[in-house]
Amino acid sequence: MEVYVDDFCTMVQTTDARYLRKLSHSLLHAIHSVFPPPEVLGLDGGDPISNKKLLEGKGKWDIRKEIIGWVFNGARRYIELPTAKSKFLIA
């Protein structure tokens, strides 16, 4: 797992759906262990885990995914810039 500012990035080598589900629950628990929801501390503010991002599928396990501005490809074992960014830099 890597954390970049407020982005938690995790990679794992498995296709076992049960293991991925267990790991997902462990990661969410770990985030709340370090950054408790505001209601636990009696504070104002939002949950540190963005339900909006989860509903958009940003927390979904995938072989190829854009994270913090890079495209990670686990099957081919490389990273690259997204097409739009690389075209901008070349132009």
C-alpha cells in the first residue's frame, strides 16, 4: 500500500475474489483506524472514505487503472501516462 496525500493505492497479485473482498474490508478498517469518522470524535466534517468515489468505481480492483495521474497495468507490468497527457506533452 502506498499513500499519496489522501489517496490510498494498493496493489496485490491475486484473482481470488474472497481474498480481494477481505483485503478491501481490511483497508477500509485501517483508514478508519487512522482517520476515524467525524461522528466517532464528535467533530464536523465528512467521512475520510469517499462514498462518492466508491460509487464511481474508483475503489474497484482492476488490472489496469489510472491512479494519481498514471496508468498502472498489472498484466503487462508497466506504467504510462494517460493518452491525453502524453499528447499534451508531445505537442
